[in-house]
Amino acid sequence: MAQRHLSLAPEARERIVRHAQASRSREACGVLLADARHGPEPGTELDVALRAIRVPNRAADRERSFLIHPIDLARVERVARAHDLRIIGTWHTHPHGAAEPSRADRAGAPDGWWQLVAGRSGGNIQLQAFWVEDGVWIPEALGTDPASCVALATPQRAGG
Ligand SMILES: [Zn+2]
């Protein structure tokens, strides 16, 4: 099976880093949205996250975990669909730790989705992407190729 890759649009990256910097005690979380008009780039298995949307963290212990409620997810999905976008995964922050999945993270992640973790390393925010398959979190280098993001964000014109 071809390896999956994730590229994050600069604006989405900035937004997640901002939330990670602001959430000093509680985890912030949200979803990653890609263009709904096509799947991964053919031959490359590249998913491009164009937007990062924040949703409320409904976990009981928000200092150490996050929970996206199905109702919140359904709401984002409706809005995303109206904008030709689809959910390809979630992101969340670790105010106290590294960008590595916790035991709760590993237990709660659905297969076939990206998981982006924003952790702290020294004073810096560090982003790490994981592709989840058969319950296994596979770390993936996070691309930030602005050209591919812009190309996908711009509607293709038919004809020529
Ligand atoms: Zn976590």
C-alpha cells in the first residue's frame, strides 16, 4: 500500500500553532479539512489540509485529553460540505507534553484519519502528523508545500 502524506496549508498551520500557544493548561482540538472534490493527489497519496477548524473540547479531563463530540463533528461536516470541503482528520494540542500520542489518543482515534498533535518542545510548538491505520499511529513528515496548497485551493477552470 502506498504511503500517505499530509501537507498543511500555511494558514492552517498558523492557526493550530496559535491555539497551541494560547492553550497553556487545557488541550485545544479541532478538525482538518481538505478539498472534497477529489481524494489524495493521484500517485502521491498526498492529502492537503487547507483549513484547521477549532471545535470545543468535551473531555472530562481537558488538561490531559480531548474529545470531539459527534454533534460538533456533524455540525462542522455540514458546513464543510457546503464549502466543498471534507474532514480528513483531527488536530489537538498538548499543553504539557511532546507531540506524541497519549494512551487515550491511541485508544480513541478512528482508522483512516490524520491525527495532528501540537506539542511543546522547550519553548517551541512542535507539530507531528500521524496516519492511523488498524489502530496504529504512523508518524509522517508534515509537508508545507505552499504551491500544492494554493493549486488545490484555486478552483480549476474547465476547457482552455
Ligand atoms: Zn493527545
